[in-house]
Amino acid sequence: MKPLFCLWMVLISTFAVAQTDRMPLAVRKAFEGIWQYNQKYGTNTVRIRFEEGKDYAFFTDIGNGMAPARTLRAIPKGELLVIPAKQHENDYVELQIIKGKLHLKVRQVDWDENGKEIKASNHSIEHQVFKRVKDIENTL
């Protein structure tokens, strides 16, 4: 009975490890591509791509092309991709696909003198909706 229990534990642990090292294909297909948000005087462009074996996405804010692009890591959480806030780098960002469009929500983050995030409920959330303009096929 004891060897059977040990074998069962080894099999369960193998499945658990196998599930954590890859991004689900459905998430990759939904988010991956080049997305644009049209503004009054130009467009804002972002690119989301995945690399094989990574458990995060690369989110590149291309902007309107006048300034250098910035690349951040987006971590999957359910049906969202989340970019955690980092002091002096970026605010908290959530990405979600709704009806084939990328919904980007940004919440401003304040920091105390020790570099800890201050939880504030009075910050507004900026919301932009991007349309997919191009799929990225070479990483699937």
C-alpha cells in the first residue's frame, strides 16, 4: 500500500509541475498581436508577444513611434494579463480581451518613502480599447 501511495504522489507532482511552465495556447492566441488605439491626433500602438517556455508575455508600448518603445512583462491571472506596478517605471496595468478587442486599464500607484505601495481608493482608472491590426504568427 505504501509503494502505491508514493507512486500516486509522484504522478500528481509531475502533473502539477507540467501545468505551470507553459502559457495556455488559448491565452496566447487571444492576446498576441499588434494593437492600436486611435486618438484625435495620432495612434497609440502596443505589441504583445510570447516566447516558448515562458510563463509571461512581453508587452511593448510602441506609442506613436516618436519616442523609444518600452517593454514590460505581463503575468497571466485568469483571463487577464497583469503588469504589476514598479516604482519609477510603471503604474498597475490590467489587459483583458472582450469581444475581440484589447481593454487596457491603468491605475496610478503612489509610493511611500520606503518604496512601499500606498493603497489608495481615490485613484481613477484610465481605460482604453485597442483594436487588433496584426497577428504575430512566428511565436506559436
